[in-house]
Amino acid sequence: MKITHIEYFTLKCSVPENYPKPIASFVKDGSIFLRVYTDTGITGIGEPSPYGAPLKDMVKILKDIFIPNWVGCNPLDIKKLTLQPALSFGYGNLGQNALIAGFSQALWDIYGKFKNKPVFKLINPKSNGRIKAYASAGMWYDHTPLEDVVNEALGFLDMGFDVYKLRPETPIGSGNHFKRNLNPPRVNLKRFVTLLQKINIATEGNLKIMVDAGCRLNFDEALYLGKVMDELNCVFLEEPIVRDYNKFSKLKKNLKTALASGESLVSKSQFVPWIENNALDYLQPDANLAGINEIIEIDKIAKIKGLKIALHNWTNDINNAANVHLGSALETCEVVEANLTHNPLKNNLLEEEIILKEGEYKLSNKPGLGIKLNEAVLDKYAFNL
């Protein structure tokens, strides 16, 4: 079998006027997707992280470097073709890694169709295709009434979720994901702690809380927030401070609440120092930046070290499929993120969406990733760079 050609397409959505909540920046800035064709008629689809680099840079890398090297290769040589160079970490300068990760999804999709098995069964024949999900939302502006966020949390509890992740407030004018990573806005900790307490009281402790602080706190602020979360019996505190495993390790020694990070890391080798320095309780790789093969290797080392994986899963339907297949197959994966913020592509990009009910994802036994693109939606949201 050989790869005959590779195409890409870019999609983005308009933001409703006066929408009351912050929206993930890739929704309006755009996402890139890959479709890999073979000489047997089998095709595979994948979704690189839109945060890897600006899309125009990713398109150039794809056209100038990867497509010429990938066409003509055997798509079943997945490990060889998807080795991740650990060039850097963080967002904005990882276009190559994001494209390799999306390519790995497409190759596993092809592999599953070739074997007539779903990806989760290829990874772990004992998997039942199910994995717990947590409701990931809690995005709000600094002027948002706290009751609005509390009501959102109650809504997810009614939907059957028992874990909810929220973020500190987003200041108006703080820019997109790239800009906020370069210059993280300060947090009104007093107001945020009040919000956590309100959610805990309103849900009677039946909705466990996760917090994604987005690297926006200094060490003392993170310690204070962590102590509050200890009292509220929260699940984990995600990326409270700058991504430095030595500082995380020091913070971890002083908290009962688990620490989580890893969404911006691209390989097992990048996770190793975090693991060896006892900096994390939960590892958070994402199939659109690390890729399927690397995450399988991360799972192996997590098992040896007694750590848990909570897959980061923040973008669109193809990547969601890849992460759910991984999550249901990996021995150490406890939960997969379910992005429930506004995104017109979500649950529309595929002809048949993956079942998410009562806080659990359930996969079909269709081969590969088990998904088929909705071509009408592609036409509706397509744009040219």
C-alpha cells in the first residue's frame, strides 16, 4: 500500500454578535485538517492542533516539507512516519509537531480500515470502547455574574456529568490563545475562590471541580488556590504556574489536590523530566499535538510510575474521535476532556457523532476512527488562507 496524495482543508466559524461567553480562539481563527489517500482506495483523516502555529505557517510546512516526503510511503509504517522531534514546547512554534500528530491520526484511521477493526481495539483488544468524560467549559468574562457560571455547572450536573472544569475569568481584550500564552492576564483570586465555593454549595459537592489556571498564577497564588481546592475536595489543578517541572514539583509537595499538565508537550521524551521530578499527578497529552503513537508510549511510562492520564481534548470532532479511541484503550487513562464550549463545528463535522451520554463517551465498532466527514459542513465553513 502507498500514499498517493494528501490534501488539507481549513475551516472556521463566525462568532455570534454579543455572545456572552469567551470562545476558544480556533473557532474564529480557523483549524486545519488532513485527508490521506492510498492506492487501495482507503483514506484516513486527521486533525492537527490549530495552536501548533499560525495556520499559514502550517500550510507552508505541509506543502514544502511533509507532503513531498510522505507521498509514496507505506501508510502502515506508522511508527517510522510519525516520530516526533522534540524541538520545543508550548504553543505557536510547534507546527511540525502538530502536523505529524494529525498525520498519525489519519494513518491509524487507515490502519483500522485495513484491518477492519476500530482503533481502540488495535491498541487494546480488551477495550470496550468506553471512557469517562468531564465537562470542560467554565469560560467567562470578568464582568460575568458568578451565578451564570454556577448555573452552567448545575446544567452539566443535570446532564449526568460528575466532574466540571472551569477557568478564571477572561478579561475583555486579552487577545487570542497565542497572545494570552505570551502575556497571561492576572487573576482576581478572591472572586474566583468565591465562585468555586458557590459551585460546591450549589451542587452539594456532587459535581467535582477541576481548575485550569492557564499558567496565570505565581507560586504563592497557586499555593493559596490549591489549599482552597484541598478543602473543596477538587480533582486537579491544571497548569497553575509557568511550565517549569521544578516549580511544579515544589508546589506538589505542599498540596493534596492533584496537579495536571502536558497539553503543550509533544513526545514521551518531553514528559520524562516531569515524571522523574515527581511534578505531576495527571499527564495531559493531546492526540493533535503529540499524536497517537507518542501517547501510547506515554501511557506505558505512566503505568510504571503509577500516574494517571487525563487526555487534553479541546478542538474539533476528528481529534475528539482520536482522543476517545486512545482514552478507552489506554490502561492509565482515567478521563477524557469533553469541550462543551460554543463551536458550530462540534457534533456537525461528522455524519454521525460519537455518543456522549451521562458523562461517558461510547464508541462504535466501525473500523478505523469510525467517523465520516459531513461534506456539506466542510463546504459551509471552508476558507482559504
